Amino acid sequence: MPEVYLAKGTRDFLPAQMRRRLSATDQLREVFTRFGFEPLDTPAFERIETLTGKYGDEGQQLLFKIQKRGEGALRGEVDQALRYDLTVPLARVVAMNPALRLPFKRWQIAPVWRADRPARGRYREFVQCDVDIVGTDSLLAEAECLAVASAALTALGFASFTIKLNDRRILAAMAQAIGASGQEGPLLVAVDKLDKIGRDGVSAELASRGFEPAQIDALWRILDAPAGNDATLAHLEAHLPVPEAVGGLRSLLGLAESLGIPGDRLRIDPTLARGLDYYTGPVYEIALDEPGMGSVAGGGRYDGLIGMFAGKRIPAVGIALGLERLLTVLEERLGAAVERPAAAVLVTVWDEARQAASLAAVRTLRDAGTPADLYLGELALKNQLKYANGRGYRHVVVIGPDEGAAGVVSVKDLASGAQRTLALADLSAALGTDLA
């Protein structure tokens, strides 16, 4: 038999895992809807020019490109790519639909693809859960994004996490302050890796990108801010001429607390960069307060992105939750997934002569809204009961010669061992009570 492998960075999800994933996405949809966000979906792939030039040099290298097909296509020519995130496709949608009423609040839960190196909680195909608000400059939009993400994490059972905040204008001012105007891109890319490669690693990368030792030292004097949000903001005000950005962060802290986020979860972090090129204002990341996981959500304001498609400025802000990392933590907490059937009731088939009675029973259950499975394997009853126990069914319906003659069915509770006889018409109501 030939060996069969998954593509690197992808996964199969067996039924027990899929139930957990569907439960999580159902909870997220409920939270997003409760906050007034509307659903949206976009194609899995986009025209290459839609995605090119939106993510920075490193992000550009992670695009899964699709070669052009058909008559006249040149060897190696690329005209499309799998979507890298859900934000750029949203920008295209807004530009193509000028009749959308603004502000427009949308949510989307869908897979994205990145040609990245797989690691714990990091895959080449993964699901993002995005909320975005298009068409307003108000800081209330940032606060709303933080509030909905906080509520979503709480709904999933995460009680301890930290929301880190910064502003891209502060980072741009840092570049100017250390004499590196025009080098904001390399500076952002390096600083964004601080939690992965540490201070020495960032300094080494900056040096490799042409930054002078004096510039690197000056940068750390700015980044080495005292602890505490008020002290950090005062430190930034003293070192950088960006009153609008610092004042905006101070206001955002208050708005976020007014929307129910505890103040001790909010932390100003001047090292937070968010590596994507399209951010223009406040940026934020959410990290679980447990070792090894890092960021599970992130976003910010991107006022220039939609204008690249629409030809006019349309402000926007959003945040994305990484479902894969969140589920990795949940699975580790709960241990191995227990296999459970989609239905709690298995209808057995005694023999071919009584098959019609079993079909009538399963149809009665399903028509009444009770999930029910029909046994499809070997007909020996002992095999069917063994299968039911192994799969975790709670109830088994048996229609043998005696039940058939009396026009009734037997229902066995596999948890207690109790058995009772019911009229077919009463079956769904009786089981519905037991399953509630």
C-alpha cells in the first residue's frame, strides 16, 4: 500500500474535532451578531494585482500564487493567488459596491493561506475570524473592535489575556527621531519580531539592514518605556512629537473600559508594530496569558487600503482572531477529543423482513426534529449494540418480531441499561424529553 501524506501545514479534522470547531464558530457568530456586525463572504482566491503590494516584502513572499491557465499563458506566469487574509478582499468588496451604507460593520469566518513555515499553532491553511468597521474615523470603532474581540475570547472560555496597543504614527516618529526617515519599513519589520527573536535579535537585524549603532541605541532609549500605561504614554510624549497619536491611545483606553474591558487587560506597548504595510493608525494584538502561545488576535486602523481600490479615502479598522491557535489551546486543556456521534439515537435493523419498520421509525424521529442514525452494517443485533456502545450513542431503538407484531418499538438507554416499550407515534416526544 503506498504511503499517503498530508500537505505540510494542513490538517484533517475528524468528526470530534469538527464538532469542537463548529461549536467555537457558532459562539463567535453569536457574539459578532450581538455587536451588530453583518456577515460577508469572498472568494478563496483573488486577482494577483489585488493582493500584490498590500502586505510588505515579507508578506508578499508568503502568497500562494496560482499560475495562469489557458490559451496564451506563458510558462510560470501568475494571474491569481489564494487570499492571504480577509482584509484586502474586504477592501475590494467595498470599492466594488459603492452603494454600501457606511459605516459598514462586517464579520467573516473563512480560511486563508500563507506559504509560511509550519509551527505549533501555525499552519499554511488556517481560519481567520474577522470583524471590521468601514467608513468612520471615530475612535469608537477601535474600541468596538477591542470590545467584540474581548467578548469573543470570553465566550470561548479564555478568562486571562492582555490587549497590547500602539500607533503606527508613533513608530514612524521613532524612525524620524533616530535619523532614519524613509526607513520605516525595515524598522517596523525588525521591531515586529521582538517577541520572537528578542532584543539582541532585533538589534542584529537592524544592523544587517544598515542601521548605525547610534541609531539602534537611540531606538532602545525610546522603546525602554516605564511600566504602566500613564507612564508609558508620558514617556512617549517626552521623546516624540506625536500628540495626536498619544492622545488617541489615551482616549482609546477610556473608551475600551467604558465598553466593559477591564483596565488591567489593556497595555500600551511601544514595541508593537504589526508587520503589514496597510496599517496607518492605532494597532493592537491580544495575547493569552499563558506561555508559548503568543498573539491570538490582532488588527488596527487601515485608512489608506480601500482607497487603493476605490480611488478615494475610505477609513476602516478591524481585528482578526486566529481560530487555529485558540483551538490548539482548548484541545490541550480538554485533552483528546472524545468521539461522539452526530445523533444520540441509533435505530437498529433486526433483519431484512423488518427493515421497513426501522425506516419508518428513523423517519418519524427525523421528521419530528430528533437527530437519529440508521444502522447500515452487519445485521446481527449484538454487532449493532457493540457499535452503538463504541460510538457513544445514548439510546438504541429495536424493532424485533414481538415489537413488530404489537406495532411498538423498544428503546434501550445504554447509559442506565433501562428499556421501555413505546408506540411509534410517541417515540420522538419521549426521546426528546430524555435528550433535553
